[in-house]
Amino acid sequence: MSTNAKEAILAAARKTAQAHGYGGLSYRDLAAEVGIKAASIYHHFASKADLGAAVARRYWEDTAAELDAMLAEISDPVRCLHRYPDIFRRSLEDGNRLCLCSFMSAEYADLPEVVQREAQHFAEVNIAWLGKVLVLAGMAEPEGSEARARAIFAAVSGAQLYARSRSDVSQFDALIESYRTSGLLPA
Amino acid sequence: MSTNAKEAILAAARKTAQAHGYGGLSYRDLAAEVGIKAASIYHHFASKADLGAAVARRYWEDTAAELDAMLAEISDPVRCLHRYPDIFRRSLEDGNRLCLCSFMSAEYADLPEVVQREAQHFAEVNIAWLGKVLVLAGMAEPEGSEARARAIFAAVSGAQLYARSRSDVSQFDALIESYRTSGLLPA
DNA sequence: ATTTCCCTACCTATCGTTAGGCAGGGTGAA
DNA sequence: TTCACCCTGCCTAACGATAGGTAGGGAAAT
């Protein structure tokens, strides 16, 4: 655990934050999970704000890489759009967890600025990717693609939030299906 | 403040919870806002869980009354649907606050059961009303109206969450407009 | 006389954070 | 080769602040 302690902290903090938010992050619990003492975390992160920002940054970095990999693997943009909600679905399957960005959007008023910025960047990454893929799929003109991408991102976030409050992944699936029926997402 | 202390606590707690969540509710802060001492709150609410549940219950009761009043006043169901997002918009205008139910959905894992139930009921009230109005507007068959209502509720919640993370009500307006363009909401 | 409403004073638990130290490895000078 | 020095990574112990909650009493209203 020595050289990987920092990574272990980041991973544990991400999982906790997706279930209990930034406010739910506790140095003592986090340290216990990693196998060190609370004070030792300060060797890797200068403050809770720094830790939170690092977790959020890593979160959107990983998501950006995942989205790019998906587009590279599945060349068909329509199929990419079809698979997009799976990213949110996976969080629900993994212990009924929420998107970190959604949780931090709720906690927004109590977040240090550095954390706010990184959380916002997750949304920007998603919207930029969706906008690009929408144009590739011929489903939007370049001018209107970002607005449409934002709508999809917000709606999928809302679906995840609702499904979490029911502890029921099938509610998420049903909502995504409704989005397709109504025309927000490609059928 | 004597006879109205309970109501004053409920009102203050609601405002705080919409900005900082159930976890952000503090007996000391709440009492200071109302003009009494923290321990005195226990005369009105047996525990924080009880207070949270009472706040959430009052929240959906008020919303249910507001929705019914809207439908009674504006007989046209299509215009009702058009005005529905305004309820969420108003929270954002009032100090960038979130729907209590959305905040509690994020906090779901850390909520006492009584609070969970009341928070869920808010969604049920909204979905039932939307389903009814969708049928009245001829926009859905009775069988599929609830699924469509849920989709609208989740999407509008997501739009509010996104707009909050940007502290920008116009982002909410733009998202609602996108929902109309894409067909999720009536144009 | 009893209930209502609020008080002071205090409890225990947990929070992020700090001070200071200890063991081990790497490095440069003698 | 050996010794002094510093960095890394972690530790123990404690800090002040804040959390929800409790015990018991005072004063006013019924």
C-alpha cells in the first residue's frame, strides 16, 4: 500500500463521495479503508478541498477517456449515443451510487471553489462529447448541438437521480426508454 | 413567535434544506434563525429525523396544493404543462435553491427511513399530477401517461440540478426550451 | 394544578486539522 | 567506506469547533 496509497485514497474517496457526497468524506473513514491513519492523508493532500478537487478531476479525466475510447471502438455515432446512458447506469448498479458531478451539484453551495470547478468540468466534458457525436450522427447542426447535448446530459442526470431515490435501476432504464420515445434521445 | 414557533422552524428548515440538504440542517443555526434556543426545538420535534420528515411532508403538501390550484385556475391543460417548470424555476431564483426532493434523492443513502418516504412522495405527487394533465391535454394515453410523466419530472429535476451548478437560471430556461424542441415537453 | 413553551448547562461523538516524532532510503562529503 | 543530512511515508496525540441529544428547571397560560 506504500507507493499506491495516494491512488488508494483517491479510489476510496471517489466511491464514498458518489454515495455520500463531498460532505460525507471523512478522513478517518477514508484512512481506515486504505489502511493508514487519518493524519497521514495530509502527506498526500494538503486539505480536504484539495482531496475533493483531485477526486473530481480524476473523475472527469476517467470519464473523458472512457467516452473517447467508446467513440474510437464503436465508430457508429448513433450506437455511441445509445450506449451513453450506460455510464450512469453503471454507477447505480455499483451500490446505487450517483454521478459525482450530480452529487456535487446538489452540494454546490457548500463546496470549496476548487472542487466546484472540477465538478463543473465533468459536465463540460460530457456535453462537448455529446455535441460532437450528435453532429457526427447527423442529429444536430453544429450551432444547436451544444444545447441539445446539455439537454441530454441534464435529463440523463435527472433519470439517475430519480432511480437512485427508488434504489431501482430498472426505473433508470424505463426513463431512458421514455426519452427515446419522446424524441430527446435517438430511438 | 410563541404559537408560530413550530411553523417558523418548518419554514426555516425547508429553506436551509433546499440549499444545504438534510445534512446541512443544524439545530443551533435553525434555532438562531427562529429566535429560540436549540434545545427548544425538541419540544416541537422529537428528533432530527422527525423534523426532516415533517419538512418533507409539508413540502409535498404545499406543492400538491399549488399544482391543484394551478389546474383549477388555468383550465387549459396544455398551458398547465407549459407552466409546470416554473415551480422548479422559482427555487433557483430564490437563492439558487434546489428542489428538496432532488437534494434528498442525492442524500438518499444517509436519510432516515421516515424522511426517505416523505421525499419519495413529492415525486409521486408530481408524477400523478403530470400524468393526469398529460391525459387531459390529449398528449398521452392513460396507460403510458405515468411513464411520460416520470420522464418529464426527472428531466426537469435534472435541468434544475444543472442550472444550480452554474448558478444561472437562464441555463434552466434554455434546457426547458430544448425539452420542448426535442418533443419531451409540448411546444 | 397541569400543561405549554422555552431556558441553561451539559453530554458524547465526530469533524478537519496540526504538532511533532520515528523509521528507512538516497545522496553527497570526508 | 562511513557519517551527516534530508526526504518520504507514516505514526501518536491532541486541538477547537460543531454535531444531535438529554436533564431538569422556570415562567406563563389554561
